[in-house]
Amino acid sequence: MGLESATFTDDLDTTNPVSGDPKSQGDDHLRLIKSVLRNSFKRVSRAFYVPNTVAKSANYTVLVPDDNRTIVCDTTTAFTLTLPVGLVASDAGWCVYVLKTTADANPVWIAPPSGTINGFTKIRRSVRSKITKVLWTGSVFEASRDGPPIGSLIEFYGATLPQGMLWPNGVTFSATDYVELNAVLGTNLKPERRGRVAAGRTDMGGIGTLALVTTAGSGIDGTVLGANGGAEAIFLARANLPNDTVTVAITDPGHAHNTEAVGATLSAGATNTPQDGGGQAGGVVVANTTGITAQFALNGGVTQTLTNKMPPTVIANFGLVAE
């Protein structure tokens, strides 16, 4: 019979060639098969490995034939995957997938044989069921990461710290264990978020906001990440009271009095005539003064207590994304 027609592997007829075909058509069938393979599989310039998995729970040096393999990691004890030596430019596209499957907080570290990965000597992966793809670009290793950016703060209402996070409690962490977090923060000191709310930096993105460039209120420098201040409650001082005048009127029915406005001064040369209680001469002389001062004890002299200044608030846990 005549030679079948095919372009891709799905077009091939597995019943051909039939036993009665002439042997002279054999080379035609071979050329057809080669053509179909070339059309179906593009850019095949090195070995292609069918995806499968391998389990690891201790330090392991990844092999070149591990290409396209998922390395399933049990991090009951933390360990390191060291990427293979010997990959060259023509091996671009070589990759492995790293998957942690345990609920502990321990990481699997991924390290290149030399140089860096993502710009670091090693990276940390500690969140369960998230796949990291490690790719050889032809010159360096790059690794993917899923989830919020390292250095983010996440509000959550569980009592247990999620995997890949640290408590933002203002204490130090190991810069060698958390190299990516240390690079993001520029320090190994965690931010302090216990009992504090956050305000946006006033020169965020390099753009200042009017007079708030140097202060965000309560004496906080709004341009410094991590600057803090403010208080949950305060004692009211005199400067916190309203700027107003209180007038007190005193009446004495049945008696006549000469009155002066509070704070007034007698005219120069005037005689202050002594008066008795009924307005008659003969009373006690009142000294010529610049006014009369009346003192009042605010709050009846009770010891001052703190005044709450917090808005309606809910208490939450926060996690610092550290991976």
C-alpha cells in the first residue's frame, strides 16, 4: 500500500506498515518517522527526563540526571540540598522542584555548588506544600518563591506562629539562618509590633508629604523605618485644657458694694475709702492691688488619672514573613 501521511506523532498509524508492503518502502517509513519526531519535539538538544519524585530527609547533592525531578523533603531535621556541579550554558533549562511535606518549622536550605542563588549563598524554604522551582539559566541558578514578600507583616488570629514566619517582637534573629530577611531589613533586628499600630512612612517612595516629612505626630520621625512613639493613654496637663475664660459671679443680697472688674487697677491718685460690711465708712482698708485672684481645684483635688486616647481597637497576632 502507499505510504501513510503524518505530521505529528498522533497522526501515525500503528498498524503500518502492513506485512505485504514492499521492503523498498522501508526507507520511506523511516524518513516519515524522523520527520514526525522532529515536528513533535522541538528544541531537544539534550536529554529529556520524564518527571518523577525522590524523597530526601538529609543533606543531598543534587545530580544532573535529577533534571525535571521533584525532591520531596522531610524536614524533621533541617538539611541542605546542594545543586549540581558541571552544568554549562547548553544545559540552560535544567530544573528541579523542591517540596516540603512536613508540618515542622525547620527549613530545607538550597545552595549552589559555588557562587549564588537568587544573589545569596543559600536560600531557605520552610513552608509546607509550596513548590520551589530551581532553574539553571545557563550561567546561574534561580529559584521561585510563592507567597507574600519576605519582610511583610501578616495579621492573623491563630495562637501558633505559621511556618515561614517570626514574631515581630523587636529582638534579633540569626542572619545566617535568614539571609533573605536580613538583606530586606538591612539588619538582623526584627521590628517591634507588640502593642503598636503602624503609620505609613511619610516619604514613602522618596516623595515627602508637606510638613509630615520629618514627623508623623507624637514626636515620631516619619521618615525612619521602625521609628516609634505615642502612648495608649496620657495625663492631661494645663496646656491640654481649653483656652477659655471662666467668669465667677458672687452675690451678697441686702448689701451694697463698690465693684471693680476682675484684674482692674485703681486710677492714679484715687482714695480707697474704708468701708464696713454695709458700705459705711469705718471698715477695714483694702490694699490697692492689681486685681483679685481666685483659685479653684479642678476635679475637686482628686489625683489625676490617665486618659484613654486609643481608637476602637482589636488585638491580633502578627507574623513577620521570614521563610
